[in-house]
Amino acid sequence: MAKVVQEELGIDAGEEQEVRRSFRAWRTLLPIAFGLLAVGFLLWHELREEGFEKVAEGTGNYAWADTNGNGEVDLADAAEFVPAERGDYKLMSGTDRLRSVRLAPWGVLLLFAALIANALRDYGYIVRLRILTDGEFGWKRSFQVVALWEFATAVAPAVVGGTSVAIYVMAKDGTPLGRSAAIVLVTAMLDELFFLVFAPAVFFLVGIDKLFPPELDEAMWGLPVQALFWIGYVFIAVMKLTVFYSVFFRPRAIKLLLVSLFKHRWIRRLRPRMAEAGDDLIAASDQYKGRSLAFWLKAIAATWCSWGARFLVLNFIAAAFFPVSDHLLMYARQIVLWVILLISPTPGASGAAEFAFVGFMRDLMPAGAMLVVVALLWRLFTYYFYLFLGAIVAPGWLRRTGKARQH
């Protein structure tokens, strides 16, 4: 592996120190604290209230009456249940509901399937990185880049992400800075393409009314969820179309435009950054313009495999505890949730994700402690795991690149 000095990489010393600080173990404490506080509050809120739970047939003291006529059992709506001697539902305290949480008969296998889906997510990322680097990155190096990239994304605000860290990691391992930036830029384009394609697809398959029921706004503290989603979707579409045009058609013209827009005195200090962004566009264009259709199909397939597996994790976890009535709707809601969480200011959307999850999935899961337990496991599999993985991988990588820097 090439040993390069800082000047050859073109990385500013202050920026390098800032990026390296992002890998310190204490950075994991803040998002963990946010997440645990959110889960703790949700559990406290659920445990202090009574609620209905389905029990073995004929062993309960309430029956479902479907007073609203929608044909769906809403365990959070007391008006839907009437007293009955041999009912199928029971009014339970929060503590009793927590004690009643049990794995389904195939629960262990389904949790294992969730782990496999999570592994497929990472495998897709690794394969895509090898495709975009034309095999220059081996399996081990690709794994390290993905692990550190996910860690940086987890400790940075969701709206910021970990792209700058990914560029730095690849550059420190010997990849030219412009090539590293190009890889990250194209990776982001492929990620957003998934949402631009699959969001309309799930709307067609599920239906807008089921995807955005009126009660969803109430669950999200009165926020207009559908409007928030479409704002995020349009923003992603405009940004990615702009980047696509810039990379594959007029990268040099876009660089000149960026530099000229930042010539005014009050924003002139950002002009060097815009010049760097323009250089990244040119590097991406030089590297990927004119690639074959087969190349792009392989990269897109790896991307869709990764994201597709990512959203299956929740379905497997939920099915491990209770029968899921609509897997497709649960899957589709996650796409909506992910787009909205992009604007979260907390590290990795910690805290916000747990609250939003309960609001989005309340009508698809048993109310009470079960919902919070599933939310905790979902975040453990898809978020906290990457905090721990990054904390394990980062020290060895920092030592290795630190030694390389001294040569």
C-alpha cells in the first residue's frame, strides 16, 4: 500500500486533525446517549399507561368490536374493545405488557435472518466500492472503508453525513484525493437513485392513502409528514440531477459558475471550497464518463442489493415477535422515514429516529412495550452496530496510517 505524505494528498493539516478526531471512541457516547434517552422515555411513557394485548383465544376479558369499521385492530384505541368473558384481548398494565413480550415460534431464525440482511447491506457496499475502483480495493480494504464510513455517518449529524471522512480514509490509504472524491460523489449519486426510483414504485404498490394516513401526522407531533417527504424527495431529485449533469456533461463550466458565484466579499472565504468542489466534479467526470452500460448496471445492482437488504431488517425483526399484517407497507414506510430523517440535526439521527419510528410504525405493530422493544432492536442492528464496529476498526487503521504519515 502506498505511503503518502500529507502534502501529496492535498489535505489541510487542520482538516486532517478534525477528521482523525471523529474516530475517537468518546464520539460514540453522544449518539448512544441520545438513543438511550429516547428509548428510556418511550418505555416510561408506555409503561405508565394501560393497554390492550392479544392473548390466547378465549383467555382474555375483552373482545374486539371494530367500532370505527376499518377492519383493522388498533390496540391503542380503547373504544374498539368491549368486555367479554371469553375474549381474545386483555387490558394490561404497562409492566405486564413488557413482561408479555415474547419471541414468536420462529423468532430466533427470523432475528438471524435480520443479521443476514444486515450483512447483505454491507456486502453490497463493499462490492460496489470494488466495482467503482476497478478492483483496486481488495476485500479487506473495502471493508475498512465501509466500516469507517458508516461510523463517521453514525457520529455526524444526519444532514451532514460522513462523505468527507470517506474521502479522507481512501486518500490516506494511497488513493489520489481527486479519485477518492470522485468515488464518493458517484456513490452518493447511486444511493439517491435508489430512492428516486423506489419511492414512486412503493407509492404505486401501496397507495398514498395507506402510506400517509391522517393519523400519521398526529403521531409525528402534528407535522405534515407527506409534505416533509415530498420536500425531501424533490430536494434529492434536484441535487442529484444537478450533480449528474455536472459530472457527465459540463463539469468545467459548473466549476467556473461555482467560483464566480462566491466572488462577493461576504462569501469570498468559501471560494476555495467551491474550487475544490469543482475539481472533484472534473475528477469524477474524467474517471466515470464513457463507462460501459455493464459497469453501471453492476454498480446499480450492488447499490439496490444493499439498500433493499437494509430495509428488510425491520421486517424480519418485527416478524420475530408478532404476525406482520402488511410487510410491503412496513417496507414502504421505512423509505419515507429515511428521507425525513435526513434533516435530523442529531448524530446519526439518534433520538429522533427512535421517536419517529414509533410514530411511523404504531399502526402496524402492537402498541406498548412491544413497539419500543422492536424499535430498540432495529436501531441496534442498523445503527449502534456500526458505532461498535467503527470503534473496533478505527484504532488499528489510525495506527497504520499514522505510521505511514511519518515516513
